[in-house]
Amino acid sequence: MSALRELQTDFAAAVFGAGLADAALLAHCAGDPARAAQGIAAYQRSVLANLAAAVQATYPLIENIVGREFLATASRRYAQAIPSLSGDLNAYGDHFADFLAGDAASEHLPYLPDVARLEWLIQQVYGTADAPSQDLSRLATTPPQAWGELRFLLDPAHAVLASRRPVVRISEVNQPAYVGDFAVDFGQAEIALIHRRPTGIAVERLSVGEHALLLALHQDETLAVAVDKAVAAETAFDLQAALQRFIGNGLLRLAY
């Protein structure tokens, strides 16, 4: 290993490790080693505080659930365990859900990792570029017998999260302005649709049939094939209601 690489490795270990800078690193610092150690410790505090703050800003729903102190402590542990690989702090925190899944302090909240995955997807959807506007008049002129051959694109400003936890319900009851019944069935699996609309980000439930339909259309299947897959997943699947919902909210777009 080159001298520069060793120096960089030692410095990173001092910043992200739990201990003080070692003698080998301090030997590269000019002046009093004790003062150099103080400077490195101050830099460590600043770096970890900035990274932890970025995580906290990304996961307000998690904060509403566990409290500011719990999230601040978890964010600092995350910052020590997973250094940033980008100069953009908005890109930091993408592994926070996996971190929570293996974090002993969070094991009594088994739904928390999927809530974090939901929040990360919300952030990604929010920053997605707008799709070009489209003319849906072709739908009105397409005869019903030809609809099965239509293909659809999905609005890029969306994401889907299939969870073994009731992530949509958890998100709903932990919104600051929520009023109503706070009961949550933590044994209920849910599929969440995250979709950016003119009014903001919407988080909604998908049925298994709706999920199968959207997945098939995303894979460039015809509407007829997508419907077959939706019905196979959900016998009582309502195609008319699904199309009204997804075309009406702008999620489905004509491919060609």
C-alpha cells in the first residue's frame, strides 16, 4: 500500500472509528501531536454530525415514530458505520433501512426498516424529472375490442414497495396532521404505491391484482396479458376501476 493510501486509510479510520487518532497518523501532522489529535477529533465530530443530520432530514416519518433522540443516535451510528460515497448529502442515507434491519437497538420495531424504505422511495420519487405531457385522446378513439393490444408506460415519478408490514397505514397514522383511529394491524402486509402528482406525493395501497397489472405493463406486456396476470393474482380484480384510477391520476401513459 502506498504511503498516501496508508495516510488516507488511517485518517478515515480516525474520523469514522470510535477511538482517537493513532500515533502513525499523528506523526504526519505538523506541530504538537496533542493539538493535532484535538483537531482531528473536532473534524470527526463535524463530519459525523453533518452526515447524521442528513439522515435525520431524510426520515421525518421515522422521527415521528421513534422520537428525535432515538433517530439522532441511530443516525450517528449509521454515519460511523457507512461513510458517504458522494459529495451530495441528499444521496446519503440510501442504506439506512438495511442498517436498521441489523441494528440491535431497533430490533423491537421490526417494521421500521420498511418504513425507512418507503421514506427513501418518497425522496427519490420527489426528485424524478417530469415526464413529457401526453395526449390521451387516442384512448377515446380506440374501439373496445382493440384495447387488449394497447401498451402503457408508467409515469417515471413513481415507485412501488411490497412489504410484509402495513407501511401505508403506519405512514398514514404518523403524519403530523393525522386525526382519527390510530389502530394498526402490524401483521398486515401492504403494497405501497408512491406517486408524485401536481398536488404532491401520494402514498396509496395497491391490491395484489393492481400490483400485478402495473408490473406487467412496466415489462411492456399488452393490456390483455397484464389483465390475465392481474386476474391470476386476484380473482376479483376490477379492471375498469383500476384503469379509471391509474389513467385518471396520470400513472398510466400510452406507450405508442
